[in-house]
Amino acid sequence: MDIVVKGRKTEVPERFRKHVAEKLKLEKIQKLDGKVISLDVEVSKEPNPRQADRCDRVEITLRSRGPVIRAEAAASDPYAALDLAAEKLDARLRKQHDKRFSRRGARRISAAEVPDHVPGAATLNGNGLPVQEEAADGVPTKKIGSLEVKGDGPLVVREKTHVTSPMSLDQALYEMELVGHDFYLFIDSESKEPSVVYRRHAYDYGVIHLSTDPMVAEARPPAAGGTPGS
């Protein structure tokens, strides 16, 4: 397995590629997860001068036969961002490794108990933002329609498509903590419908289920160029 390093709207120097290989040691990673398929490192740069202290972002994506593990961080230079992201990746790999080899028959925990059992669970402020990230960032945000933009922008909408398989609510909560996000989109194994689990204020969790209303679907007008009943 090789480490794939790529830049998003930025060039990646050969020196940095060598540093990635030295920092992310494959032997150590494979000891924690022996089923690793690929390891991708994406480097991007924020052009906004107001975010100079967080202008370089590194996102590490590890794919294996188990759940996908992601770790990302931003800093004033790509080397510092890589160090931070590598630390997050190591912590999440160890958490998954410990869970895999934990004693069988352990009691399942409820969603409300997750922060008590998962190290590093985010603490949210009154606006629903992680306290640590808000303090480290310090960049003002503003609303543009339904979107929130940091500083002066620019407004960037990133689009991603992920392949998944149906899972339970407990598994979705675990996967959300594993990737370090505040929400997780999944297919519910019972209803077979798309659902989203997310963090609410304090340590509460919420889940949104989507279902199709036949009456609404029938009431929608036909697509352009189509004919009724076709």
C-alpha cells in the first residue's frame, strides 16, 4: 500500500511528500489496522489573508475493510497541519483498535452515555459550536442565506459522495465519533431510509429520519420535456 498525496488547488512540493511518508509510518498504521486498503493525504490552502494562522489544511483519509477514518487539521503551514492531523488519526486508530479487541459481551451504551466513554468528545457552546475550535479560530462568521461563512469568504461548497451499507443507530453514533464530525449520514438498517445522527447542545444527540410521502411525490409536476402519465 502506498500513500497518495495530492493538492487541491495548490502544488505539493516533493519535500512535503517525503515528510508525509516519514510522519505517517505504514508499519505502525498496519499494526493498529491490518485491513488498510488506501491512505490519502489532501493538502489545500485558504487564500483569505485573515485566516493566515489557519491557511494550510491537511485531510487524511484511511480506507479499510472497516469504517473509513478521517482526520483533518489547519495551521499556518502544511507541516504543522500534518502533525496535528496525524495525531488525530493515531488517536482514532487506537480507539478503533481498542474497541475491536475489547472484551466480548460488554454492555452497549446509550447515545447520552457516549461522551462519558469516548475520549475527546467535543464540548459545545450555546451556539452548538465546539468550544476548542471556536477558541482556536476566533474568526467571525456571517450568514449568507442558509449557509455560514467564515470571515470574508470566499464561499466554497464542497461536495462529496460516500459509499455505505445499512447500519444501526448505535453503529452510526460510533462512526460519527470515529471521523470526528458533528453529524453522520447513514442508511438505517431497520427502515432502509436515509437518516442523520447529530450532536445537539451539551451532550445530547439527535437523529433525523427521511421517508418518502407518496402523496407529495404524485403531486409534483412532471420534469421538463415530459408528459403527464409518462
